[in-house]
Amino acid sequence: MSWDAAVQAVAVLEEPTRRRLYEYVVGRPEPVSRDDAASALGIPRTTAAFHLDKLTEEGLLDTCYERRTGRTGPGAGRPAKLYHRSDREIEISLPERQYAVAGHLLATAIQDAETSNLTPREAVNQRAREYGEALGRTARDRGEGDVLVQVLEAHGFEPRPDDDGIALANCPFRRLAKDHPQLVCGMNLHLVAGLLTSLDSPLRAELAGTPGHCCVRLTGN
């Protein structure tokens, strides 16, 4: 999910009735109907339906259909539309962070190290480079304009082009990098290097720690 989409999804909860409906639905052990929700909150059914469908539209809720009467066959009536929490996970941070990406890379690297001759750090760097290459391939096939800057922006690096290359004003893994700088900065370096390789960029990634910035910098020198 893009950052803009995540912000939009969370923003729909600003409306008090909608937020109460969301809290009611996710707090129930079973999917709930529009009638259930309207009765629980003491609001008109049409109001409940409107807000429930808006929550579904934004991916916060999912729907299913079920007959509540227990009857089947002709005359059993139409199945009721029911609402329940979706499997979609939404996380927003300012500045943007990518801790789920770091967790995925570190977990898969541990598995790789257990089944190969790689050290854990070598496995992390390899996985990070492959991830960066995959980002570049996807962006190259779909993107227009300055694809490199677009990818860096989309993944929270806040690129700042300058005369010497591109500075990265934000680290997507900042808390992890603060506690484990060698491991996480190395992972970050290989991720960005893989991205550059897949985009055939003349720039190269290097470690150049600057206060308030990512540990990686892109340079053409």
C-alpha cells in the first residue's frame, strides 16, 4: 500500500460515527450485519450502511454474505451482508519508516543462513540487494521520468539531488539503524546498490553518515 493510500484509509476514521462503527465491528467475535451495528450504536440503518460501506471501500473492513435465519433453499431469503475486520495492515509514521521491510529481510536472511554457508550478515546483505534489484525492475517496467528518484521517494528515503549526486534525507530503518548501525546500514547500502544496478544508474551507493540523514549517499564521483 502506498503512503498516500494508508493516510486516506486512516483519515476515514476521523468521523466519530464511522470510528465507533469500526470499533464495534472489530470488537465482535463474529461478522456483524448493518442491523446489528445500527442497533448497537443507536443510529439509523441507512447511516450505519453508509459508514460501513465507506470503511469497506477503504479496506478497513471486509464483507461476507450469510443467511441468519438458518433456513436454506427457496423461500429462505437473501443472505445478509456482514462486515468484519479486513486482513489489510495499515501503518503510518512521520517521517516514513519501513520496518516491515527490514523485518522481512532479516527473517528471510536468518533462514538462508541456516540452510547455506552464508553468515547471517552476508545473507542479510544478499537479500537486501535482491530486494533493491526487484524494486528497480518493477519501477523500470512501469515508471516514467526520473524512476530512481520516484522509487526512493516511494520507499521513504526522501531523496535530495545535489551537485554531487543524491543525498537521502530520511532513513526508513532509523530506530534499527540507531541500535544496530553496522548491520542495518550495511543492509541499507546493499538495498540501494541493488536498486542502482537494476536501473543501470551511473551513480553508486556509499556509506556516508550525516546527522539527520540516511547512512547511504548516492554519488557520481
